[in-house]
Amino acid sequence: METGQTISKRMKVFAYIRKSTEENQEGESKKQLNSLEYQKAAVEETAIRNNLEIVKIFKDSKTAYKAYVRDDFNKMMDAFDQDGVDGEIKGIICSEHSRLARNFADGGLVLWYLQSGLIERIYTYDKMFTNSADDQMMLAISFAMDKHASDETGFRMRRAWDIRASQGQPPNTRLPGYRYVGEKGKKVWQIVPRVAPLIKEMFQEYATGKYNLQEITDCMFSRGLVSPMTKRKYSKNSVLGLLKNIAYTGVFYHKGEKVHGEYIPIIDSELFYKVQEVLNNKAHTKISVGNDYAYSGGLIRCAVCGGNMSGTVKKGITYYRCLNRIEPCKSEKDKRPSYLREDTIDEKISEVLKKVEISNKEFEKIAGYVNLLFEDEKTKYISNLRKLTIQKKEAEGELGEITRNLLEHRRLAKEKRDDIWKDEENGYLCLIRDSNERVNMLKRSMEIIEEIKNKLPGMMFDFLDAIKTAGSRFYESSPENKRMIVRTLCANLVWDGENIVWKWKEPYHILTNSAEKINWLRE
């Protein structure tokens, strides 16, 4: 049994554990067998066996193949550097030396610290390296072998990906709506019958322009689209990644080149680029709902659950109610807000609009502010136009290259009189159709942005001109006109059962509740 004196002389060390975590396109981790929990147990057992005291455990979830990217590893090495050779921490424990480094930069730093005395010993589960010349050489050889093994693995993996791509199968990709089937090394993509229709529906719904990213995420979750790994709702960013993934059209990129896939597409290129157009232009203008409910179509939301409120008529009076599709309103009846009368909304908005009706004198003052505001807006649109112009040139260059390859392929096939070339020609034609759709989408996006840019700030002046009498006219306006006014003025219109709350969009907040209003709108 160890004495108290022996325990007090235990060498103090840091423990380091690392697990490579590769992120797939849904943002979920690919688990490794050599988990952090396993490594933690291994270093704790090693510490007990060698009579060591672990002062702190540093852990990373990044590959050691790349240098300078592991936060906790860098912190651990900085701690040795700051304490110097007289520091109380004398060594490192890890489950195996490959946890420390698989590259020459990080491995060289460990060796230098060992050579200079900042680190005296490195313990693994079954080995110990001291700062002796022989141990330094053995550790250097071990790091070199680890790097070589990583290089070999990477080469074999890239070679396998190249072969898969040449067979028309996207390499190293898992995509909701598809699954791998077949023998190892010969697996192909196959559509998942339950998921693929939901993916297609997501593209179709978003292409209408009626949804923003959060709304389409919530909408598709309510219809059953969940992450295959977690069985939970996708994040907004994950859904954005899916909407931008061209592989759903039967086309994918490998090493920067467009490849025609040998699998069934879930959507066509036309729908895909319509979605890209909506994403590029942020064209989320709500489509007119075409009914007599002024505030339906997602215009007003429930403050309790955040869901849309829907219009209904009872005894000749128009009400709005929460659809109770989202928690807590879905299951907890006592938390659901009461029905909201349409005339209550009309009165609240009309009252505020009457307060901000402006004269010609105030209009001129506000016009100066509008001009300044939209100079910044114009700059943003011009920047977007430049980016789209570059993308358009790249897409046109890609289209030209594919067309030249097709013509060359036809020439060679004609010389050889080979009928097998027809399948490859269909692949080229598919890539050409996709590139054409991309070029056209970018052209339309540029035209829309150019049109909006040229209209600024004219649209604002038109509205300010109309707002001179908006309060007086609002109450008697048609449902369509009310929707237009509220969409233009208000953001986040919500009902909590007692109050209607919203935020004013810029620059209309100046007319309602800012310090500028006191000076600008005083008669």
C-alpha cells in the first residue's frame, strides 16, 4: 500500500484525448470506435498504474492530420511554454501517441518540448517516452509512421472516391432521400420512398417564395421530415444546405467538375434553380392569399407558439385563431390565446397611422433621410450584382467547356463508328441542360436586383406619399390593400391573447416611436 509521502510525490501531468469528428452535409458527427470516453478511461488507468496525478484533461474533436487546428492541443502546449522548464507539470498522458499528432508540425513541436525539457515524459497506455535521445528518435519515427498511415489511407480513400465518381455515384456523400445499397465497394444510391417525396415537396414549397428558411424548416418538420441520425428537426442551416445541394437533380461535382449521376434524381434542374433564384434574391414576398381575410397567409402569428393564425368567420364577424399545430398550443389548451377580432387589428393600426399622417413639409424632411438610408441599400445591391456577374461568367465558362467536350466526343465516336457513345452523350446533354438552367437563373437574379436597385428610393417615396392619408383610408381599405400596407410597415405581428404587438420596419419607425419624429413631425 502506498504511503501518504509517496502519493505526494506523484508526477503531475496533463492528459490529452482526441477523436476525429468529420461533419457530413446534415451537420451530424460520424462516430468513431475510439471514443473520448474510452480514451479518458485509458489515460486514468495509465495514471494510476504509473503513479501520476492528472491536473487537467485536454480534449479535441478534430483531426490531427492538419496542423495548428486543434484548440485544446494548442492550449496544452501553450501551458508548457508559459510554465517553462521549472513548471510543475512534467508530462503528458494519452491513449496512444497518434492522438498527439499525425503531422510533422504538431509532432515536431512535441519533440522540441521533449528535447528542451519543457516536457519530461510522455505516457501512452503501453509505452513511455522520456527525453532521452533514443526515446526522442523512437517517438519521431512513430509520428512519421502515423503520418504515412494517414497519407496512405487518404490516398486509398480519394482513389475510391474517383472510381465512384467515374461510375456516376457521388463519393463520400450521404444525402437525405437516398441510401446506399449493394456490396461493399459497389454501393449505389437508391431513393428512400418515404423521404424522397418530402424532399421534393420542400423544394416545391420553397420555390413559391412564401417561406423563409425557418418557416420551411418548421413546415417540413410538421410533415415528417426529420434528421435520419437524430430523428429530430433539422436546423435552419442544415435545410439551407439541402436546398443548395445540386445532387438532388442527378448532377454532382467532383474535384470541381460537374458529373452526370447514374441514379434517379428527386427533382429536376428547373425546380432546383428556381429555388436558387429565391435564395439569391431573398424573394420571399408573400403570395396574395386571394381571400377576404386581411391578415391571413402567415401575416399574424401566435405569440405563444409562433405558429400562423388563420382567419374564420363566426356570426358575420371575422376572427383569427392559432392553428394549434406547434407546442405548447398543440397539447396545452390553457395556454392557447383567445380568438382575435379583425376589427380590433384594424382599429389598432388605423390609430397609429392617423398619428403619423404627414404634411408636405414633413415629407420633404423625411425624404432626405430616405435618400441617405437607401444609399447604403444601393451599395448592397451593387455588391450582390458583382458577385452574380462573377458566378454567371463561371457558369458560362463551364457550359462552354461541357459543350466542347460533347463535340469532341461526337467526333471521336464518329471516327470509330461506335454506337456505345450514345449513353455518354446523354450524360453530356444532361450537364448542358443543368448549366443552361444555372446561367438563366443567374441572369434573372441580376435583372431582378437591377430593377429593385433602380427603383430605390422611388418605392419609398411613393409609399410616403400614400401614407399622408393612410390612417384615414386604412379602415375602409380592401383586405388586399390592408395586407399590402401591413406587410410594408410591420414586422413580427403577433397576438398573445390580450395585446397585438409588432415592430416597425425601417425607416417607418421614425414616423412612430423614435426621437427624430418629435422634431420632424411637430406641426
